[in-house]
Amino acid sequence: MTTTRQRVCILGATGSVGTNTLDVIARHPDRFEVFALTAHSRVDALFAQCLQWRPLYAVLPNAAQANELGRRLRAQGVPTEVLSGAQALCELAAHPDVDAVMAAIVGATGLAPCLAAARAGKNLLLANKEALVVGGKLFMDAVHAGGAMLLPIDSEHSAIFQCLPEDRSAWPQRIDHILLTSSGGPFRRRDPGTLATVTPDEACAHPNFAMGRKISVDSATMMNKALEVIEARWLFDLAPEQIRVLIHPQQIVHSMVVCRDNSVLAQLGTPDMRVPIAFGLSFPERIESGASKLDFGTLGGLSFEPPDHARYPGLALAWEALRAPEGSATVLNAANEEAVAAFLPEPFASTRFTVSTPTRLPP
Ligand code: NAD
Ligand code: MG
């Protein structure tokens, strides 16, 4: 049983993963303490979170907005110090008083604070898959050099992680291949001839999850699964041919490990991000997550089918990028971020993070 509270820094606190993380933390005030909260543009949401959680630090990209948030918080008697700029994210992610960093920023822009947390040897709870996709070997080298504990939050990778023994040196001998499951997104049955005219709201109507808009679009195109294939390559040190994808519309089986003896291990549950988040926060223990129990009596059928590569042409690019020269996955991710940004009417995560004067934190 944990005796001291873990101090958690949440990068991207106002997003879908960030708010789910706070939901889990709220269930365990004896275990966790919110050290820092960061956001991009939802200043009022960050203000409300600071009122509730009273973190030591908060971060916004823009200096004027940060000053204004600090003023509003002081007026409420909240002593949170509000910092600004990308450098502050890195300094907080590596702060000596932080135990765990939830990386829940969307897009490659989250790479720098992830690297900072990895180099500082933190428990790094990785939702921000793009950071690992673009960082690749550099990211994993930082994890190993810093002695960080990399805990997958993506539900598929958490499922694989949960199916494997704690001793990582046993993984290569154990795994024949892995099966990443995917809902197939909202366009799984849509006439391919009409796909050119879909709207952002149609693309974001994910069948099972309410998520941020960028990952929702990626789920509709299955570029999300392509990024997850690359993410799995690094998390579990697999060859490209050891990673396969299956469409599983119910999203009850969150992914599977096919062992050397052809025994298949799966992790099941209701589709709820609080399960992988709670597992990442409490690893190697298990804590209450808030997710509802799976009711096998009313579940109905579970179905699986191979993905239709003609419908989802982006998916195969994952294996191509993994077999291509180093850096190809970074290019693939950049092309996807630009394409999604062009498709969505609002910016999903501006990489134009205003860098103001670097903040130096007290040690
Ligand atoms: P979201 O859009 O809901 O939230 C993104 C967060 O990042 C927000 O707090 C935003 O303020 C912050 N942010 C955006 N741009 C930023 C920038 N330039 N600098 C600093 N902060 C910035 O996204 P989400 O759905 O919570 O997804 C977050 C990450 O987790 C993504 O990488 C996504 O692929 C991954 N993920 C999400 C889910 C899910 O269920 N939502 C599941 C698996 C993985
Ligand atoms: Mg996923």
C-alpha cells in the first residue's frame, strides 16, 4: 500500500485524457496530489481546475493569458503560480518534486516535455502517442538513460502491457505478435464514394469514445491505428511484422498478445479511458477507476474482421514508415497533423506555442 502521495503533473489537463485523469485522481485523495496543470487555450477550464485542485503550478502558452489567470486566482485566494511558455512545461515535467507526469498534450508539440520527463526518470504516463511516433529511438533512449518508467495510457497499449509480465526482459521470448484492435471509426460501413464529402462533425462522431477532435478524425481515417502501430513498435520493441490490426467494433477487447505457443492473452473491459489511466497511475497495483463493470450477460456478440485497406489507405503507411529509413514516421506524423489541421475548422493543437522568456523554477 502506498504511504506517501504521488505528486502528479498533468500536461494537457483540460483535454479529454486530462479531465479523465483528474476524475480518477479525485477518487483517491489519499494517493495522489496535483502538482501542476497545463493547458493551451481553454483558460476558463484551467481556472476552474486550479480553483478545485490548487496545484503549485499552472502553465499557459501565452504570457498575457498566464498573468491574467494568476491575477484571477490570487483574487480567489488560490496561491498557484502561473507560468508561460513551452520551457515551463519541460521544467515542470522534470521538476524534482514530481513523481508522475501525465503526457496528455495532443500532437508532436508534446515531445519536448515528454523527453524532459523521461530524462528526469519520472513515471511517464504516455497518452500523447505522437510524441513517441516522432521521437522514436531518441525517445526510448531518453527513457532508458533517465531510468524513467514508461506507462502506456493508449487503451490498446495498456491492454498489451497488462497482458505481459512485469519483467520486460521476458517479453521477446513471450510474444509471437500482437493484435491491436480498432472500432473502425464512424465510417466503417459508409459508402466509400461519399467519403470525400464528410464533415468534421461526422468524422468526430466516434461510436464508443468521446475524445479530442484530432484523435477523433484520426480514428475515422484509421491514421490513429497507424500511429498506434508505430507506438507499439517502440513500447514493446517489436518488429513491424509482429504488429497486426483487427477491426473490433464493440471495443470490449482492448488488444491481444499472441504468445509463442499460440495462446492468446487479451484484456477486456468497458470502453472507458479511466481504466488505462487508473492502471498507469497505480501500477503495479490496481485501484478503482470509475468505469462500469463489463456485463457478460448483456454483452451480445463480439466480432472481429481484418481492416479494409482500400477504405483506410493511411493504415498501411505505418508499416511502410517503420521499414523506411529513420525519420519516416516523423514525416508521416507531420503530414497527418497538417492534413487534420486543414480538415478541422478550429486548430486542434497549434504547434505555434509562444515561447516567452524561459521560466526558472525554484529547485
Ligand atoms: P484534447 O484535444 O481533448 O486535449 C489536448 C490537450 O492538450 C488540451 O489540454 C490542450 O490544452 C493541450 N494542448 C493542445 N495544444 C497544445 C500545445 N501546443 N501546447 C500545450 N498544450 C497543448 O486531446 P485528447 O483527446 O485528450 O488527446 C490527448 C492525447 O492523448 C493525444 O495524443 C491522443 O492521441 C491521446 N489519446 C487520447 C485518447 C482519448 O480518449 N481522448 C485515447 C488514447 C490516446
Ligand atoms: Mg488507442
